[in-house]
Amino acid sequence: AQAELERSRSELRTKERLLNSTSARLKDFQAKVDEMRVGSREERESLKAVRRELEEARAALRKAGLDPVTGEWSRNLTRASTDAARDARCRARYGDDAVYNGRDGCV
């Protein structure tokens, strides 16, 4: 009976060590997963910021009349500059709120 009790205690200690080491490995793994999540979030935020900057740059190119995909000047550039000149003439003639409105002229 005494030998069986000692064997049971030995098995219990072995299982306890195994449980402790497994628990420690699990905690380490969870910490690594948490680090990966934080890194991923930071990377996603960084990527979002880069995408926003890229969209702003594309919008600026479009506003300037350059197609951001092909790099060619837009055909509407001449019309845009003509409309801007007409708007400027309207503002000079009728005040800051006046704009050129096609067939209606300055409104």
C-alpha cells in the first residue's frame, strides 16, 4: 500500500509539472498572439493612413486636370480653365458670390 501511495504521489507530481509547464507555454503563446494583434492593428492603421494620403494625392491630380491612372492631361482641363476664367469675370463684375452658369450667364 505504501509503495502504491508513493507511485500515485510521483505520478501526481509529474502531472502537476506537466500542467505547470503547459500552462506557462499557453501564457507565452497568448502573449505572442496579443502582440501579433497589436502589430496587425498598428500595421492596418498605418496602411489606412497611406491609403488616405494616396487618395488625397489622386484627388489633387484630378483637380489639377491630370488623370492619376494614365498620367495624361484631362480633356476637361481646357473647359475647367475656361469656366474658372468666366467665374473670375463674373466675380469681378457682380461680386464675390457671382458664378458663371452656362446659358444663364452670371448669377
